Amino acid sequence: MMLKSIKSFRWKSIVLPWQQTDLWLFLLPLGLSILGGIMIRSTELNQITHLWWKPWVFALSGLALVLTILVVAAQYVAHENWQQWLIGGLAFGLIVIKAFLEAPKWAEHILIAVVGLSLMLLCARWRYENLIKWHWVIYGISNLSLIFVMIAGTSAKGAQRWIAIGSFNVQPSEFAKLSLIITLAVLLSAKDSATMGSLARSLGITAVPWALVFLQPDLGTSLVFGAITLGMLYWANVNPGWLLLLSSPVVSAILFNVYLPGWCAWSALMAVVGWKTLPWPVRGAVGAVAINLIGGEAGHIFWGLLKDYQKNRIITFLNPEHDPLGSGYHLIQSRIAIGSGELWGRGLYHGTQTQGNFVPEQHTDFIFSAIGEELGFVGCIAVLLVFWFLCLRLVMIAESSKNNFGSLLAVGVLAMIVFQVIVNIGMTIGMAPVTGIPLPWVSYGRSAMLTNFIAVGLVESVANYRQRLKF
């Protein structure tokens, strides 16, 4: 009877719900996660770690797995869409196992990647249009979690960014990125998204989580919010001149305090942009100059709001040798590690800087320095090509989406990933300030890892439910 049931079972039905998805978007993040686990293990080899093979760990893990199988089996019998329950049960079981597992960071990284992959499959199976009616709820919950962090969050290294849930530390600011993408995608998918009113609404939506994250303080994540907003506004056909005017105060804040003639030239250029692009030419030009003047003066105020360690990071970026044994130590050691890798690298687990633990926090923000030292220039280029190909697939899905909402959803995820990759790699080689932005799927970080997998899962849903082209 059992053999007959197995033969009659249509094995193609297992993959049928995902037949329209992009296979590369499943494989590339998984490959990056595996690479991240390997490199994180390299950074841990010479560190003292606790034993994680305690007998009770296996007993509790086995119990969690059995309970998960029973739940999945019950749901399979009771529900026709059993693939969703299978993946959800797998993710739940792995999270329960993680709660009892005292594993090294590399093993935990791989386990969280498996959980993230399960969630990505689940999101790809779920219709993304359902987010439209829930976007305000998602946005509200996200902002409430950011407020809760400021009230009762867990602090570390001068920042209060985490909520402790059992043995987990959840970082709501990571999931707030996804909340912002969903909310902006809904608002900008309307037909009048290229108007001044829509632009003002979008900026207001971004301002709330941006301010809450900036006050934690988390400068890096707040910059990601800005990149997401600009990318999605551009894709929504907002006038590029308006976007340039929006970002001009940031440039003015730097030039006004560093090189005054440069600020004058920049303000004149913005006056021309305001004259040509805004509905009111004269007032637009005058307003552009006024905004840049205010931006220049606001640089002093903004500088005063930064924490001491954030100021040191910016100063160090301009001159790492200013404090070679303090704030500049990270950057100097990272550049030494990447440079010593040369063309082919020193070999896996043979990097002197990595194995000697000379680069602090190398398993998180500076994981790219381990890649550069042990895999060399070739390994770095390979990683960049993987990210480039992943982003190319995101663009292709955005262009082939059946509606504006799905297209904007894909572009928001694209902007988030591109900005994080550029800034993270840039700061490891001294081309950007150290801002604490992780390298997607490669750096150690549970909340960031899950956020990236869920985000790509939603894009896979856009691909999975797009209309077929008929010839």
C-alpha cells in the first residue's frame, strides 16, 4: 500500500509552486552564505571557543526535530498547500534547535542561512500582492519595535540596537529596511508617484524610521534608508534633478566646512538645477541656494550630534595614521590584510593577519579583508562578480514584473544590497568611512542574514507570479 502511494505521488508537484522563480536568486545567496561560513571559521581558528557538543544539545535538538516532523505531517494531511507548511516547519525547527545549540559563529552562520533559505522559499510561494493591504500594519509594527529598542533595548559598544528574545538578540533596524521598501513600493506604485506631493509623502515615510535608527545611534543603517529611498524614487520616474537637490545638502555640509570655493561652485550648480527642474524657476533657484546654505551650517549641528566613536571613524577615514593604535587600527590592519593577499591569496586558513587576529571584528564588518588576504585579488573579483550577477537578476525581475508594486519591490531590494556591498567593501579598503554595515550574506549577523533572505524571497515571489509571455 505504501509503495503504491509512493509511486502514485507526483514528485514534480514538490517544485511546481516555484516553477516561475529565478533559480540563480536561490543559488547565489546560498553560495555567498557558505563562503561566509568558511571565512568566519577562518577568523575563529585561533580563538578560544566553548565546547558545543554537549550531550543534552543533541537530545533537545532531536526532540525539536521530531516535534517539527509531527507538526508538518499533521498540516500535510489537513491542508492541500503542504509545501508552505513543510518549509515553515523546517524554519521553525531549526530556530528551536538554535535556541539550544551553543555553536561557534561559523556553524551558527550556516544554520541561520538554512533558516533564511527556508523563509525565502516560503516567501516565494506566497503572493506578494497581499502585502499591499498590510503595509501600514508592517510599517507601524516596525516603528514600534524601533521605539521599544530605545526604551528597553540591549546596548553594546555605545549603541542600543537589539531586543533580547531568549537566547537571541534581534535587531529591528534590519527588518525596518524591508518595512520601508514595502511601504514605499505601495505608495510609489500609484500613477501620480512622480509629483511633488508624492515625493513629500515618501520623504515623510522615510523620515520616521530614519530618525529612530539614527538616534540609537546607527549611522550605517540610517544611510541605507536614504539609499533605498533614492533608488526607489528614481525607478518611480521622479525627476532626477529633484533627487540631486535632495542629496545636495549632504554635499554642502562637507564642502562648506572643508573647501568654501567648492561649496560656492556646488551651490551655483544646484541653483541651475532648481531653475531647470522645479515648477517655479526663480523661487526654485533661490530655494536651492538657501537649502545648500542651511545644509552647510547644519553640518556643524550634525557633527555635534555624532558620538565620539562616529567622529573618530570619519576622521580616521580621511587620515588613518592620525590614530594608528586606536580608531585607525581597524582600517590599517584591514588594508594590510587585503594587500598581503596579492593575486592568488595566501591560501585558506593561512593568512597571517587573519590567523593572528590582527583585524578586530573581522567576522562581521571586515570579513572582506579575510577574503582578500586568503583568496587574493582573484577571490575578491569572484565575490564582486557574484554580487553583480545577483543584482543583474534583480533588475531583470524588476523589468518583467506584471505591476509597478512588484517592480518597485525588486528595485528597493536592489538598492539595499548594492549600497551595503559598496560601503562595506569600500570601508575595508579605505574608500569609505567605517559605518558598521555588513556584507550581505557573508558577514556574521543573524538579523541581517534573515532580512536579506526574506527580501530576496519577496523578489522571487514577484518572479513567481509574473505573467507568462505568449508568442
